[in-house]
Amino acid sequence: MEKIYGNVNSIETMGLVDGPGIRFVVFMQGCELRCLYCHNPETWNKNLKVIKITPNNLIKKILRFKNYFGKDGGVTFSGGEPLLQPKFLIECLKLCKQNDINTVIDTAGVGLGNYDEILKYTDLVILDIKATKEEDYKKITGKNMEQFNKFLSAVQKNNTKLWLRQVIVPNINDTEENVINLKNYAKNIKNVENIELLPYKTLGVHKYKELNIPYRLDGIKDMSAQKIKELSKLLK
Ligand code: SF4
């Protein structure tokens, strides 16, 4: 049988922001999008070997933390983009479910297919919605919405629970109109448990210098927490 390896950028053993409860978070390497505000450009290159690991070895590590997960916690596959390594992801999700561990995928929804199989073993999808309109999506990510739409359809077909997230950036999408569009867009999606607006932060800018990649949002400041609070009220 073909040996499956995952290409993992890093691991966080006790994450608190990537899903419910205390979570073991696997940040997978590789992303096809090029979001203007990405603070993890080091995860973009899918061929960069960071941590090469088999699903069996990963689950062994995860099981060491199982006692901390409690009734809500579990494992989150994040990135980069976890959907770009479907074989590895499916094996890991299966092993988690065999060991009675809650599974979350934190994704922008742009992968390589096999979504029905992935979602069979996924308890919750945290979906990063970059924009609801094609032209805005293209401006922010550099790609069209085709793949994202495919993944969202699969999530709907499989009745998977969903949390929606959107990063709000000053002068780009920090308008009431954008948030109302997001709210209306979400109304047509089943199983949405919550929608969260995340403030743009400049914390990853230094990485662009180190990687010699031009930063396209130079001069844009961190999104104000107060404004996020006000815009979030529109989602109620
Ligand atoms: S989807 Fe995530 S990892 Fe990929 S470019 Fe966008 S923000 Fe970065």
C-alpha cells in the first residue's frame, strides 16, 4: 500500500481559537490563494518540506493530549490550506474518529476535491469567506470563486456544521454594506452556527521581508477593535 505522508508547517498542542474547547491544531503546508492580508506567507509553498509525518505518527502525538480535550475540544486541521492534502487529511480524520476525537477543518475552501469523503469524518467546518462577490474575492485572493463554491456545495450536501469567518481590513471591506452582504449570503447557507468578523492585523508583515515577497497592504493599520464590535452588531 502507498505510504501517505503529510506536509505540516507546525503544530500547536493546546490551541484555544481554532474551534470549540482546547484543540490540537495541525497547520498544514501549502495554499493556492494569495490573500492580500495573509499573515502566514511561509505556508504558501506546498513543496516546502517542513514536518513530514504519517497519519499514524500524527495520531500518536494527538492521543497524548486527548485528556485535555474535555467534551468540546479535539483536533483542528488548519493551514495553509488543509484541503490541498486530501489523502493525508482523510486518513488523519478517520483515525481521529476511530479514537472518538472531535474534528474541525479550518479552511478557505480551496482544495483538490474528494470533499464528500473528507466531510464524512468532519464534525465542524470553519470556513473563511474572503468575500461574497466574485470581483471582491478575486481582488483579495487572486483567484475566482469556482473552487470555493464547489467546497461550499459539498458542505451543504453533507449537512456539515459551519462557522463562518471573514477578515475585515481597513479601506478594503470594513463597510456596513459588506457585512450586510455577508449576513444575507449566510442566510442562504444551512447549518451556520455562527459568523465572526476578525480584525486585520499587521503582525505577519515582517515575514514578507524575510521571504522577499512584496507586501501589498503597506501602510494599512490594524483594524480597530471598536469598529469590529460595531460591524459585528449588524450580524445579529
Ligand atoms: S487562504 Fe489563508 S493561508 Fe492562504 S493566502 Fe489566504 S490567508 Fe493565507
